[in-house]
Amino acid sequence: MQKNNTNRPTMNQVVGRIAGKQIFIPIAALLLLAIFNLIVDPSFFKISMDVNSAGSHVLSGYLITILDYGSELAILAIGMTLVTAASGGQDISVGAAIAIAGSVILRVLCGTNSRPDELQAPIIVAFLVACVVAMLFGAFNGVLVAGFNIQPMVATLILFTAGRSVAAWINNNELPVVSDESFTYFGGFIPGIPIPTPFFIALGCIILTALVLKFTNLGLYTQAVGINASSSRLNGLNPAFIKFLSFVILGLCVAVAALIKVSRISSINYSVIAKDIEMDAILAVALGGNALSGGKFNMTASVLGAYVIQFLTTTLYKFNVKSDALSAYKAIVVIVLVVISAPAVRDKMSSAFKKMTVKKKEVGSYGND
């Protein structure tokens, strides 16, 4: 007997459903970048086992670079997504905040001597102090936004402007250097493990965030406040506290990213560290299809968007794009992707696939007649 396939969705229907989903655009962008590199230079996907400066066998290649540097951007995208969803704005001070948190870590580890032979405090203590400091600065931004109703970009402009000077002041304008090799593990490789440590740190943050969103109402409350703060207040929520909390969580993400950043070079350059990373974090959120005006969000799409941004950056470096022109190339590509990821465009794409399916059914029915 012939099986009845009338209830089985057609290819157009499947594609239409996928196109209507928020995660479609970052996946499509990732595939386009992969196909482009595969056609132009297949060696882009080559992964080899090399020996690093510490004498350990580690994986190397452009894909490993994407996993490595994209991970710190993915961590920031987690906090930026919550801030965007709750406040309907973005925090443009995360780069400066990373400089402050990184400076605090080095200050605690080095003490009064900028180049000590031994660590003056355990690394975990330095990290926890940086977490407190970063969360306090996040709370400062949160108070301005939630308490005084200042637009997020305007409120965070204060720290954006003064943050790097504060970071330099913490270490008396010196450039401390940590000589302990174990400190480099957080931004490099753990001996015996060939995969970059930042990837595992990002994976841990992603899993923790997923658990929090699954077993608490944080995601629901954040979306409710972002969609309509007045209505959420009538339903018993405190919009000001939710907005405040989102900035504090972003501060925690900043501290984790700062640990990775300063661990990479065991030092800090106040004017260069995490320069323009806030723009990449915002682009990751937008590329994930999240409305920059707040409301509903998809954390998975934001994280994937972060790796797509790093994929794009690595691709541009691979083809020797000058650093001063990098932002222009990235902006052109990202603008196209963000426009495509707009809800209105996704709805039209989904409708177009549905119309194609209907026409195909009509043609099929005529043929059967």
C-alpha cells in the first residue's frame, strides 16, 4: 500500500517556517560566510596541531581563532541582550568597563609592585574583586537608566568617556605585568588541552544563562518590561529593578571578558584593550534578530550572532583588509544582514514561501485533473 504523504510538510513549507524563525538570519549569515571562504580559499578551514610558546600541543587555524576571540564577544552578547530587551537601549561603555575590570585584576595580583616575581593574591580573589567592581559600575549605569529614566546610550556615555582614564588611575598609569604562567591559561590554553580556554569559559556562561532562563522568570520578566513597562507594573513587576538587574548582569559578563583579555598578554593597554568591542556586542544582538528597541529576545541567536561577527572579522583579516577599513566593510555587510533580519522582512519571506507552496499545490491539482 502507498503511504499517505498529504500531512508531510513540503520543502517550501519547511524553508518558510525556518525563514520565519529569529535564528534563521545568523545561521544563514554563517552559511554564506562559510561558502564564500570555501570557494575563495578552502585553506580557511584547515586546522592543524602546532606547538605554542609554552611548548604545548594546541590546535591552530582560522576556525580556532573564531572560537577563541568569538567567545569573549559571546559572553558580552549575553549581558547586552538582557540590557537591550529590558531597557530598549544599549550599553556603549562595556569596552571601558573591561579596561577598569582588567586593571583591577592586575592591581590585586601585582599589588604595589607593577612587576612582581610572585602573585600578591590568588587569581580567584582578583577575579571576584573585579566582578564586584564591574557590577558596581553596571549598577551605576542601571540607576541612571532605571532610576532617572535616562536613555541607556546617554547614561553609559559617562563611563564610556571616563572609563579608560579610571582604569589607568587604578594602577597609577603604570602597565603592570604578571609573570605567573598560570595566569595565561584563562586567555590561552591549559596544558594538555588543545582547545582555547575562552571557549570553555563561554560555554560555561552559556549553560549557566540557559539554566537561569529556564528555571527562573528572568527572561519572562525582562521581555514583559521591554514590551510594555506600564503594563508589567500593573501585573506586579518592578520595571526599574528589572532594568537595573540587567545592567548588573552585564557588569558580571564584563568582568569575565576582562579576565580573558588581560590573561592573553598578562598585562594591559588602557587605550587599546577591548576597543570598539561594544559595537560588536550590539551588532551580535541585532544580527540575532533581537529588536534593539527592546522586548522579546532570543539568547541563542545572540550568541550565534557573536560568533558570526567574529567569523566576519576573521575573514576580513584573512584577505588582508586594512585595519582602518575593517569597520567600513563590516558595517556594510552587517547593515544588509540586520535589514534582512528585521521582523517585517522575515514575515515577508515566510509569506513568500507560503504563496509558493500554495501555487505549487494548485499546479499539482490541475495536473491531477
